Amino acid sequence: MASPKPVRKAVFPVAGMGTRFLPATKAVPKEMLPVVDKPVVQYAVEEAKEAGIEQFIFVTGRGKHIIEDHFDHAYELESLLSAQEKNRELDSLLEGLPVSGSVSFTRQQKPLGLGHAVWCARHLVGDEPFAVLLPDDLLIGVPGALAQMIEAYHKVGGGVIIAAEEKSQEETRRYGVVAPGKTSGNITEVKGVVEKPEPKDAPSRLCVIGRYILQPEIFGELDRLEKGAGGEIQLTDSMAKLIGRMPFHAVKTSCERYDCGDKVGFLQANIAVGLKRPDIAPALKAILKGIEY
Ligand code: UTP
């Protein structure tokens, strides 16, 4: 097998309305809500950087400009912190900054669905493989989820690679569910994906989560702008059309996943990440022990 083209670009669709988090997300994008002390979108960017991604493409929408500001210098703040010799705080600002010229923004003018958001990035992606990271899905682990997926991509070749997680039968109704072929280690061949099935009809318990590696052929399918479930242009529908035309695999990563688009998942992420942080864990543990419920 010829070695597949490297994955250099990542698309971050961040144009959703975040209705599950209102009123918090009325003026603040949900991707900017913090898990401990970092906005959720920054974890996804760090994961992509660790996986070797060189170009970070954000698909934003109205009211999301603070995401752009977050990945830019904040000169007044930086010079103030520098003058006050608050070096730790200053470093925390600077270490999250992508290299100049490596970040691009495009707008999805209407939130017509995830497939449409990815399609909005077509000119910035061009004719090469790319990753898609949904920042809502916070994946914590070493190596990071995208790095594990890229490793799998180099083993099985081009096509589509999706991250998947084993869920309970009942939970399958909330996810895209994989119709599985052969499994080798953490990689399962994908024969089909069923969007939000009734649990009794789910073809497996392997559910698609928010990380993808896609070939540019996906844009040929997304170009049709066909609406699917919920009247939205679904990424899954276009991926499903590529099955049979190119290899399609699901990768189970060893990462922990938190659904930060959901209130309970977001609280769980804050507690779990807080418990991993040596500066916070002792106080947090003491508080959690004292809570009666
Ligand atoms: P979600 O469906 O979780 O996001 O989409 P949402 O629509 O903002 O959430 P709720 O249900 O209203 O609370 C998953 C990802 O796809 C992006 C979202 O920003 C999120 O990162 N997305 C979704 C877009 O960029 N555009 C869309 O039209 C839809």
C-alpha cells in the first residue's frame, strides 16, 4: 500500500447555536465555556497540534468572534502581566497561541448542520485529506485521540476514519452507530453508519464521536447540500455515500470522552479534569467528599 497523504489540516466546526446551554450561550459561544481554566475549544486545538496538524480552520458564525480573539495576542494583558512579572499567567496565554498564519476562519452564515459547516471549509481545505474535530467532544488521553487516529490512518490507508466509542444499547439512540466488518486491534472496518437508531435496531454498540479524518471526495457529496435527519445537512449522510468507494474504518481510542455540549457532560468534564490537576485536585476532592446527595 502506498503511504497515504499526510493530514496537515484540521477543521473545527464552531458555528452551532448551543441551545442546550442557554442562557449561558446567548452571548458566549459554547466552545468558549471553560473546563477548569481553558476554553473547551483550546483542548481540541492542542490535541490537533499534538497530532502534527499545521493548519487550523475554524468554521464560525455570528457572535463567535471571541474565538478569533482567543487565538490572537492580547497585547495590553500580556504587557501588564509582563510588567507585574506574573510569568506563569503570561505563559498560560502564550503557550496556547498557534503560529502566525496557521489559523484561518470562515463563516457558516446559517447553522444548517454539521455537514454544511464542513462544506463551508472546502476552499480552505482544498484537495487533501483533513481532520474534523468537534470541540464539544473533549477527549483526554496520551497520546491524544487525533494522534491515535492518524496512527491508524497510516496503517489502513486513505478513506474515512472515525473515532468510535462502545456505548450501552440504550445510548445508541443518541449517536451514529457503526455497522461493523472485521476488527483488528482497535480498528474496525465500517460497512455502514445508522444515524440515531432505535436501540433494538442498532447494528452494534460502536458509536461515532466527534473526530473524523476525511478525504476531499467528501466535498463532492456535501456539494449536493441534501438535508437529512432533523432537516439538517448531516456529515454522516455524505460519509455513508463514500462507503464502498474507499476504505472506511472506526478507531477506538484509549481516551476518556466528555460530551461538553451537554450540561451533565460538561460538569463531569470539569470534575474529571480538575481531579487530574495537581494544583486543584486536593481541594476539589475535599469538597466532593463533603457534598451530601
Ligand atoms: P451540535 O448539534 O452539538 O451543536 O453540533 P449545536 O447545534 O450548537 O448544539 P445544541 O444542540 O443547539 O446545543 C456539533 C458541532 O457542530 C457544530 C457545533 O458548533 C458543534 O461544534 N455545528 C453544528 C456547526 O458548526 N454548524 C451547524 O450548523 C451545526
